[in-house]
Amino acid sequence: MTIHQNLIGGQWTGTETRPDINPSNTNDVVGEFSSATRQDAEQAIAAAKAAFPAWSRSGIMERHTLLRKTAQEIRARSDEIGYLLSREEGKTLAEGVGETLRAAQIFDFFAGEALRLNGEAVPSARPGIGVEVTREPVGVVGIITPWNFPVAIPAWKIAPALCYGNTVVFKPAELVPGCAWTLVDILHRAGLPEGVLNLVMGEGAVVGQAMVDSPDIDAITFTGSVGTGKRIAAACVERMCKVQLEMGGKNPLVILDDANLDTAVDVALNGSFFSTGQRCTASSRLIVTEGIHDRFVTALTERLRKVIVDDALKPDTQIGPVVDQNQLDQDVDYISIGKNEGANLAFGGDLLNRSTPGFYLQPALFTECRNDMRICQEEIFGPVASVIRVRDADEALAMANDIPFGLSAGVCTESLKMATHFKRNLEAGMVMVNLPTAGVDFHVPFGGRKASSYGPREQGSYASEFYTTVKTAYTV
Ligand code: NAD
């Protein structure tokens, strides 16, 4: 089997390997991927540092062309890359191809941003002096990503990093090296100068930690769990390294009495359970007012009964497997925690057997939940949602905000007044009206509040906040 190696200083390198396993069929080895050592990570950082002076001064047409070429290849190969994504991570084929196409859109967007770099020329408070405010690249950016969006998240970090003239050391999650390797291979062949983008696959505690500790990394952008994020932030602050964190969510979806029932059920089903509930923006708390509660629970349960959970690569599958045994154990643990806390398991929660050995879990719906239960306060990151019954819109809003996270939040209502009220008052970085809490555009800011996010927003032109640093120059 071919070994897919790390890319350090423009050379594919590495001997130690680990297998990449298909969660729909654990007998299927997707590939063998190099596992970097701390020394490999240090070499990658040195290569990125050496490449920075030239790349930071590269022309905007060079960056534009490279990012555009990357977008074109990703789009042209979206079926193949989407297939790899589904095989490696377990989301359905449609979701895998959709995520791949989104990555192409992101590269196209930042190809355009490279041509829109600008600054300001303003008069000084002192006569005869000119002031210019410009943006410059930050330096070497360390990119650390999770497994659940193995193409889109690396794309939305790598594309702006390169667009604004930074060099990169990229460490993907251990479970999804295939997508990371493919993306880096495309960028490498598109013509990136050596050392501008380095790939170091391997363990977080080894490779990620080496990046966090290195004085030669100028900024770290991280997406992953709150625990890892907090440790990275503390280390970065200690050495004054710029840091951006996107972390967990426990996103509320409020269903008000006047909601269109079909819309509410569609939105809840998609937001809570699609992509196996493994989205930071998943609606894991369904907060439902009394007048619609029973009808909503009955209709959602009916829909869940018909959902097809199976091999991610089968065309009819609507929900693929959980990503691995650890995540499955966590989901199953939370299902017993919910039962022990007194919530009613209204549907699902059983392990499923399919024709191949995989991590199949029937989506689980809890009802009669209290907001202070652990299943309503802690991120489960699986196909598990809790319904909380409330009296009215006021109680729903208070309950929605009574959570340490603040990534995404939604409301289903037919009332413009209520939609406006919830848009203004939900404590979240993103608010959805009659739409799933998960599923966002590629050209507008993405991020949250409270324990969900730290630092500037990602995506869209707001990405320049993190990937550049501002200079104010005075000339007489
Ligand atoms: P994780 O925190 O376990 O790992 C994330 C990355 O950090 C991996 O690449 C891992 O190897 C690395 N890492 C681990 N220890 C490290 C260390 N000591 N130093 C440096 N890096 C280290 O998270 P995960 O299980 O891969 O992803 C799931 C989490 O990601 C969930 O909490 C989910 O909500 C979150 N997530 C958030 C967003 C968002 O944008 N807010 C998007 C997707 C996923």
C-alpha cells in the first residue's frame, strides 16, 4: 500500500505510519499515512519560517492564481474527494461532496480577496503629515484542525492564511489524514514555493504541542474541543502568540407555538442528526413551547423511524456511522447518563448491526429533559438530542441562553416580531430563523461567543482580522 507522507520544506517525507480506517467498515483501510515526530514538526516550522520573507512579498497575482487553480482542481475532483471524505469520516456521500464543493468556493473566495487587499490613506492630525493604515501578514501560522469537517475547515484556514501572505504548518486530526493529504497535494502541485505550506500529520500531544510550544510560530488557529482549546490558549498567551479558537457548541433550537410544524421537524431533524450529529453547530437542545410540544415530538419521532442509518457510501444512507469507537463510547455513555438523570428516551439510542462492521448508532431523542441535566449542558457530539418543554417564548429565550456555549442558535416561528426578538436576544455568534442551526455560507463570518469561540471570527473578509496585522505609517 502506498504511504502518504508529510510535506516538509517542499519534500514528501516520513517513515512511521498509521492506518486510516473507514468507520462504516472497519475492515477497510483507507490508506497508510505518516505520523510525524516532534523533530518533524520542528523542521516544518523552520521551513515555514524560512519561506516567509519571500512569500509575504509575493505578488497578489501569484497568490490569486494559485488559490484559483486549487479551487478548480477541488471542484473538478469533488466526486472523488467527497467519496474519500465519506469513506474516511463517515458522513454521507452527498454531505461529503457538498463539503468538498464548499472548499472549492472558499478557495475561490480567497483568490478574489487576494485582489481586494487594501488599506487607508488618511490625513494626520498634524498638518503636512500623511498617515497610511495597511495590513501585513502575521508570519508563520500554525493550523490545527478537528476530524468532523476534514476538507472544509482546513480550507477555511489555509486559504486565508496563504491569501494574506502567511506561511503555514498544518496539523490535521489523526482520524482524517486522507482529506488533509489530498488538499495539500493539490496546493503543492498548484505551484506553492517550497516551505510555504507544510503538512505534519500525527498526534496532537506530539505534533500539535510542538507547534504550540514553538517561538517560531506567530499565530495559531485551532478548531476542536474546549479542553484542548483552553490549553492551547494558555500556552499561546504565555509566549504572546496570536491565537484563534473555534470550539464546542450546545446549540438551542427554539420551536414556538406558531411554527410551521413541517418546517420545524425538517429543521430539527437536519440540525440535530444529520452528519451523525457530529457538527459543532448541531441543535442538540430542542426547546419547545407547550402548545406545539406534543405534535412536534410525535412528528419528529415518526420521521426518525424512517431515517436510514447505514454505510456512508451507500446512496440511500441519510445518517452514516459515528466516527470511531471512542466517540461511540462517549455517545452511549451520555445516553445512559440521560436515562439516569430521569430524561425519557423517546426514540433510538441502540447500537445497530449493518452488513459491515462499523460504528452504527440509532439516533436518540430524549424528551422531558431539564436544562440543568448534563445531557442538556455538555456537548455530546453525536446523534443525540434533548427536548425541553417550556411555557412560552420568554421562558424559551431564557432557557436557550442558559448555557456556557454560544456558537449557533435557531428559532422556528411564523411571526416576524418573534423572529426579530430572537435574532436580537439569542446569545450566539450565528442565529438561524426557520433554518437548521448547522449549515452556513462560505463568504460571511463564522464563530461564536462564550466557551464556543475565542479571538477574531473566521471566514469571509473578516478572516483578515486574524491572518493580518495592522501597520500605521506616518510620512512627512
Ligand atoms: P480535539 O480537541 O480532540 O482535537 C482537535 C485537534 O487538536 C486535533 O488535530 C488534535 O490532534 C489536536 N490536539 C490535541 N491535543 C493537542 C495538544 N496538546 N496541542 C495541540 N493540538 C492538540 O477535537 P476533535 O475531537 O478533533 O473535534 C471535535 C471538537 O471540535 C468538538 O468539540 C466540536 O464542537 C469542535 N468543533 C468546533 C467547530 C467550530 O468551528 N466551533 C467546528 C468543528 C468542530
